[in-house]
Amino acid sequence: MTKIPLKPQNETFTDTQWQAIFDKGDNLLVSASAGSGKTTVLVRRVIEKLKAGSQIDELLIVTFTEAAAREMKERIQVALQTAINQESQEQKRQHFVRQLQLLPTANISTLHAFCLTVIRRFYYLIDLDPGFRMLTDETEILLLKEEIWTQLRDAHYEANDEAFFRLTENFASDRSDETVGDLILSLYDFARANPDPEKWLDGLAVNYEAADNLGENHLYQAQIKPTLVEIAATAEHLLAAAKQFADQSPLMEKAAALVHAEISQVQEIQRVLATDDLSVLYDRLTHLTFDRYPSYRKEEQKELSQEIKPLRDDAKKLLEQLKGYFPYPPADMLQMLQLSEPIVATMAEMTKEFLTAFQARKLAKGLLDFNDLEHFTLKILLGDGTGSDASVYYRDKFEEVLVDEYQDINRLQEAILYWVRQVSGDHGNMFMVGDVKQSIYSFRLADPTLFIEKYLAFEHQNGGRRIVLAENFRSRREVLDFTNLVFQQLMDEQVGQIPYDDAAALVPGFPSFPESDAFIPELLLYEKEAESTTNLIEDKTEGELHVTAIKIQELIQSQFMIYDKKRREERPVTYQDIVLLTPTRKNNLVILDVFKKFGIPLEVNDAQNYFQATEIQTMIALLQIIDNPYQDIPLVAVLRSPMVGLTEDELAEIRLADRTSEFYKAVLTYQDNQKGTVSALSKRVDDFLSELNRWREAARRLPIPDLLWDIYDTTAYLDYVVGLPAGQQRYANLIALIHRAEKYEKSSFRGLYQFIRFIEKMQEKDKDLAEPLATPAENAVRVMTVHASKGLEFPVVFLLDTTKFFNYQDFQKRYIFEEQLGAGIQYIDASENIKYETIPFQAIKQVRLKKALSEEMRKLYVALTRAEQKLYLVGSYKDRQAAFKAWQAGLTQSQTVLDPALRLVARGSLMDWVGLTLIRHPEMEQVFTDASERKMTIHHPARFQIHWWNQDQIDQQLQVQPPTEAVVAPTPSTTAPERLLNRLDYQYPYSKATQTTSYQSVSELKRLYNDPDDQDITLLEWHSADQKLAPQRFRYVETELAKPRFLQEQKPQAASIGSATHLVMQMLPLTEVPTEASLAAFIDELVERQLFTKDVADKIDQGSIVWFYQTAVGQTLIKYATQVKREQPFSMLKEAATIFEGFDEPDAELLIHGIIDGYVELPDRIILYDFKTDAVFGSEAQIEKRMRDRYFGQLKLYCQALEQALQKPVTETYLVLLAAKKIIEW
């Protein structure tokens, strides 16, 4: 360490900050905790260098964002201007003036911007045409990639490439090979984050070169075995804790014996694990059994059982995880490893081909993307591998390389920095600042291990020195203590990737906050299944948001006092002091709706609902029919829109002109038929077709922005939308569409068709745009994601949706990648249609899972440390007991940091993690009385409060403090009642035929067969002339009238649960017999995808689904998985008389439409099956008779439809009663 000047007594910098400002002569890593003033330190370091005589253009300062670069330049500019004004020596003053002049062109930028500078200067070293254009639009890049991939794929199909066919067979879905393209594009993106992508791809197949013994595989030894040991140890620990409770009373003898037996099984597994004999381990895991937990009736037994059973259940989950690692015998797993090697090799070769073809296409078009900037810069600097003249130039030029947010650098970027920094044995000129606890950009392929490696090495001055900035100048002690309490128990090298030790702990550094108990962090938890008298809140999200809105109103109306750092005094909180942090943007529209009810102003910069705006949907529909009018849905949307303004009756009149062709043909036919007549409708049709034809002609010659302006001018659509509610926002949306089109015109694509495809691709890939802010609110609560909040601070923070399940969607694919370990795949045995997880897949999945959870943990750290003064965590549980069950495993831990396996098994949500750490604090004795009976192991100065809310409490608050704007529920239509009554009074001579309709769905006919699955069927009964009720029923329809509010129950009903169960049966992969664990994970994935709610998921009878696939019928589906068709729609014509008893009109036919649960189509026959989820009672004989009577007609229709369509006999028909776990065969 160089000699550091003494710090003046009036200097406000801490000792470690002072060291970070002046230390030099070696590579320095500054680990700057949240709120530690790292930007201030970085600016001061630059200024001190300039004061010492350095030139600003001799420094390379790399920032993570362009905004950070601008802020850095602005701060340096202010500091230089101050230095100029204060400097008395003319020579030094002129030096500062010179630096100010050089500042605009100084190398203070993002790494991409620096790379662009390098390429612009040294492009000739790699024979690059300097006239390139930057390819920055993600959708344009995606379209270009898909175009290249389609050409490459088709070429391999045409060449009958057997290796490619095997690759496709392994990764394509039943419906298409789109997933193969997704695989190659994903692998391409991942490989390009490496300095040498082709070399990385060439090494992928190495992990599939199997040893003779699977237990000797290096991936098993390095990654999988330690995890298995960890899981088994934690399971034993949990069972031991459960046994300790069971031993407290002789009344729990049965539970004690059960737990003791399971401990013995775990200990045997641990013994075998140590031997690396995987065949024996597989045998032990296969025979691992869990007896039924005993039932208890006495109160004392029940109380103890509530302590024992959750611990035993957690251990059971862990042991099920162990079994999941060995779904097949080790010999089979070894064989699958060998068979996978050529598939992985082909996968790598295809990716290299794509890399070459895509690069060639970009260069031919004169395009570079951001990744190209990095690779070309590295190529320029690397030269022949020892460093080029360009590298020497920059190494000589830069006195120091300063890198901000170093934790978000990847290995490719690290390689670039290596070739511009000075390299010598005893000297370094890298100054790296960051906080690995805030590394949350893995989706940008950031690699925090680079920071961690230096953090650990530099502690011992191996290659450089480490400085830790621990003081936090942002937040109150209450916030910091709470954050330390949580992370001292959660974060370490295994989960979090870095120890949260004394050096990492946050230290209060701002002394001016006034003392007060009002700033204790609070957990606001909504009990989503608490009894309620109103049921007005639809789901947990709305419940949490109502609680949040009520709390914000309370803060504003009570004039909650906060400390204003700029004014150095206390003042009442305002809306703009408050931020809502969300994990994703998914709920932003719901937030807008709920907060609108309360009259709370919001600023949501990234609601990403642009394409959902009515005016934008109308314009896109118009562009679609300008391109191709033979599209029914867009055409009708435009005709129905205010641009044309046709009514439903008028659309029906047009359709009568041509009942069978496309609607556009019907419009043209109507126009021809109306020639010579004058009507309001015919005039509007003529005017519309005239304008449409003119626009279609204009689209061939005008740029799209000009076409849009033409449409706006002709239709006065801009003027129209301004007069609507939120008119300024709608106007801004339409103008933004022109800006989007202008940006498109600068891309490599041209024409209206490509523009529409461009927009559709954005929607398909969920790349919706944020609405442009028409009039940003000055005093509004801000809403942003945790990612967007990084680097910011707010007086009051609400962290929302903390009980949202973590997203494991990436782990559901058949492939997975990792920087060091390469690629893991699932092997598909096409002949048996069985899916195998290879050892590399398991190992990489385990590593990636830990990394993903580590990043979720770091996101929690970022969120908590955004709060300056008041912190709220908002979430929901079923009830208080459910929360205690999720958290109580923390009570079994005696060490400070919780067991890694426990943190991994409790990986449901952020609040689950927080609860595990809080449960051991004495404050929890006031929340859970059960916890007070345990030994508290964590004594910490942190304080917190937990407040439980339910719907009735919310209703009470709303009565006391009503929202400023009421929500109006949708009501049934009452349009033109007199005209409707007149039409209903008319007696049509073929009334029976009209009452049947020409179309009838099986779901509507279910009541005919007395099917209870559908609770919302209304029977419209035919009445005779004398108004006596006739026995015939000729129409079965689902009601379209709104239910009365008191009938709008919010709890999951039988129909919802049944629908969700059918959805699971439809989407569940048929590659293997599902286990309880795999099925639960699959259902969690469906909940994450919002296919149904968690409340509904909890009601699904998972045991019955597992049972079904263990039956002979279920095994048949798995055996013939590729021949199984699920949720198949059908249509068939039937004589009306065969459906409706007493129907006497001849030649009347009925079109029946329905959806069959499933069937197996074999070469010579069909196997039909249908699921029922309704509860059944009675003896087996009674149940069978009742079910046969009830569903005979429905299944008969299904059989007839299949035999008519497929020309094969249905030889087997099964009615599967899931609730009764019974199968009835016809």
C-alpha cells in the first residue's frame, strides 16, 4: 500500500473511504455495501488524480449504464468547476480548465461505448468495413436470427442429415420443431458471453464421455454428491428435532417410533453415500418408505403433533428430492450418458453453423450488435494472442482503469479489460468498485464469480488489495438492523455466493436521523382464506394491494413525519416519498386499478400495456387488413370500431350477403347487392372500402410513418381519442406508434407486412412496450421493479408480492447451460418415449438452481436497502398457521447461518426466507405462541412488527376511510329493451327448430345427461301457446347474465377445481409416471404461468392424479404417449330428434361441438377416456350404476364423433373417477 495522506479533522470521509480515494500502486477492489457512497468516492478519486497532475483522457472509467456515465461526467464537471474557482495558482488552474475542456471526449462511458471507440479507431486490424450500423432493436435481431435459423434448418432437412434428425427427435415437441430453434438460439446467446465461443462449444461433449462407474464421474463427485450429503444431513436434523418433541410425551409413542425408523433409513443412506456405490444407493432410495402419520384426538396430542408433523413433512420433502436424483438404475443412467454424447456434439456443431451464418449475414448488411462490439474489440486487442499494437496503445495511454459495478461484468468483458490494463508482477492499475450482494443481472449473463474470486484473493493481497466500505449513509438503523438480521442467517458462499460476515454487515453512517419507534420495519400479511362476510376481493394480489393502499392513506392522512436530508429537518411524508417495489411488471395493471379506487396518484413508467390499449389494437387491426383484408377478426374489429362504427346488427346484415366466405368477401358482395340503393349502411360500407383501397395503394409507396399520418388525418382518429377518458394518454400512444414505425424504417426490414410481423413478434415474445407518459405526476407514488430500483433510494419502501413463488421456468426445459460446466440435456428414448435426466443435466441444474436462488437472495438485499427510513414487506398466506408452518423449521437450527439444504427446500418465496430468520428472534414470541416454548438462538438488536390483515378488516377500514372513486361492476346489457321485447313477441312458425339452434355444444348438453361438472347451465324451456310448461327441452345454454354480488363467491369452487384438474391432465408430460414431488412442481409451474391461482392449485387432489398414472389405463397413456390426443375439439351433425325427445320437425339437423378429454389413436382402434372430478358417494355398485346412467349419453356422443372422424372403432372406453379413484369400463 502506498503512502496515504493524513485525513484532515474536518473531512467527512470515513477511514476506508479515504483509503479508497488515495490508495494506488496495485489493483484495488472496493467492496462497497449499499448506501456506502461509492460514486462519491469514485468521483473524489478521479478529482484527486487530476489535482496530482493526471489528465482526464488518461483515465478509462467504465460504468454499467449510460445514465451512470452521464452522472459521473456531471459530478466531475461540478468538482472541476469548484476546483477552478478555489485554485489560486494559475498553472494548476489552467490544468483544471484543460481537464474541463477534455471532459466531453473523455473515456467515461459504458464498456460497449468504449468498444465502439476502439473499433472506430482500429477497424482495419480486423478488416472490418467502418460503415456499419448498430443493430439495437431486440425484435429486429430476433427476426433476423429466426430467418437465418429457418434457412439452416431447412438445409439440414433437405440433406437428410441423420444427426440433425436425432437432435430434432430429442428436442422437438409433438406439434413442431420450434423448440429446436429455441435451443440453438439460446445456446448461441450463452456461448457468445465467452471470450472464445467456438472453443466453449467444442468442449460441451467432454462431460458425456462416461467412466466405467457413474460414481467416479467428476460432475457427480464435484456437484451432485455434496448436494446429496447436504440434503441427507438436513433431513436427519429435522427428523431428530421431530423425535425430540415426540419423546416429550408417552402419548406420542407411535409418532416417535415412526420418526425413529425414518432416522435409521436416512443414516443408512448417508453410510452408502460415502461409499460411492450408486447401485446400492439406488436400491436404498427405491425402498425408502414413509409410513402413514398417526392420527391423534386428544388435545395434548394434537398440540405436539402440530410441532412434529411439519418437521417430518419437511424431511420427507428432502428425501423425495434425494430419490429424484436416481429415477433409474445407475447402469441405465450411464448408458444414457453415452447415448447423449453425439446429440450434444450435433447441438454444438449446429450452433457453430448458426454463429457463422448469422455473423456473415450481419456483415453483409453492414450490421453490428452489442455482442459484436465486445468480440471485435477483443479480437483487435488480442492480435495473435499476445496482444496487438492496439493493446499496447491503450496500456500505455491509460494511467488507471476504473470500473464501476464490477460485480456485473462477464468473462468476455473481463478479457477486454485485461488487454487495456497494465500488467506487471508488482504493479496494477485496475480500480474496481462494486457490491456482489447487489449482483442481480444474470439474465444479461453477468458473472459475479469474477468479483468473488478477487474478493477472496485480495483479502490476502494475492494479485491486489481489498477495501470494504461497510458504513451506510442512506438508511436508518432500524432498516439496517433488520437487513443484517435477515442476511446474517441467509447468505453465505453456498446460497448467496458470498459470506455475510462482519465485514459485509451494514453499519449506520448517517447520524442525523432523530430517534423514534415509528420506523420499525413492518410485515403486512394478508390472510387470504380468513372467513369473510363480503368476499369482494378477488385474489391474494388484490388483498395485498388493498392493505398497501390503506397503509399509504394512513401515512399521508396522519402526516407521518420523515427526515428530509436536503432541508435537514423533519416534514410530513408525501406520495413522491413512497415507492412500491415489485418482482416483475406482471401486476402493474392491477396496481393501477386498485390505487385508482383509493385516489392515490401513481407513476408507473413500465406498465408495459401499450399493445393492450384499445386505440393501438384498432390501429394494428387496420394495418393488418391494409396488408391483407382477408382476415376476419381484424376486419370486424375495424368495422366495429369508431372509425367505421357499425353495429352488431349491421355486421350481421353484411354477413347475410355471403354466409360462407371470408368476411371481406361478404362486404364486397353486400356492396354489389346494394348498388343503386341508398342507405346509411351502404354509404358507410362504400366509404370504408374506398378508403381501404386508397390506403392499400398508399402502403406500396409510402413509408409506414407517412401511412399512419394519412390514416390519422383521414379519420380524425387523434381528435376522437383526445375526447375519450384518459384522452391525452391515448393521443400519446398513437404518436408513439409513429415513433415505433420510424424506428422500424431504420432497421434492415422493409414494408407493411414485415412491420406487422415485427409487432406480432414483440407480442409473441412478451416484448410489450411501456406506455409513453402523457403527463407525469409530480407528487405520485412510484412503481418499479427491484431491478429498476438498483442505485436509487426512497424514504418509504413497500416491497410487494413477497410470497410470490420463485420462477423456475428455465429449469423445465430439456436443456440447461452453465459457464464452467457447459451444457446438460435430457435424453429422450423415442422408442419408449421416456425422458432421462443425464448426470451433466442434474449437475448443472443443481449449480444453476443455487445460482438462481442466490440471485433471488441478492434481489431481496437490493430491495431492503432501497429504504431510507421506513420499510414494509407485503405478502399473503392462507392463514397464520400456514405462515408458522412455512417458517418453523428455522427453530430447529442452533447455528447462525441456516443449513443450506433448509434454505433450498424453503425456496418458495422471499417471505418464506425472511420468516425462517425472524422465527428465531424473541420478537416472534408475541406473534406465535408456539415459538415461545422453544429455545431462541438469535439475539439481535433488530426490531420488527407483523400485522395480519383479512378481508373484513379491509372492509372496516374502507367504511371508516372510503376510497375516493367507486368501482362499478359490469352489469348485464339493457340495450334497446322495447325492440327486444317486440322481437320476442313474434311467433315464428318453426319455433322448435329455432329453440334448438343449429349449433349445440356438448358442454351445454351436459345437463341433458345430468352432468354436475358444470354449475352454470341454464335450461331455457319451450312453452306452448297456452303458456303451460311443456315437457320437451329444446335449448341448453350457459347463462350470460351477471351473478348477483352475493353469489360471486371468491373461494375456489368445484367447477374451478375441476377445470384446473383437467388442465393438469391435459398438460402433464407423459414421459414418466409422475411422483408427488414432480407433480407438485409441475402444478407450481402452471400457477407461475397464471393458468390458475394458487388457491385453486391447493384444492387439486394430487394424490388421485398420481394414482391414475399408476393404473393400467394410465400406464397405457405413458406407453403410447405419442399417440395420445388430449383436450381434442370435435364437431358433428346429428338429427335434432335424436337429441331432443318429442321433436317432430323432419330434416332438422344440429351441429354439436365439444372437447374430448383424451383418446389414444392406434393403427386399428381407438381407446377413449374421460375424467370426472366430482365427489361420489355410496357403494361401488351404486356409484357405478349412477355414473353409467349419468354419462352414457355424453360418452356415446364422443364415441360416435371419433368413429365418424377417424373411421376406426372405439374398442375401449374408460370413465375415470378421480375423487373415488375408480375406473369404469364400457
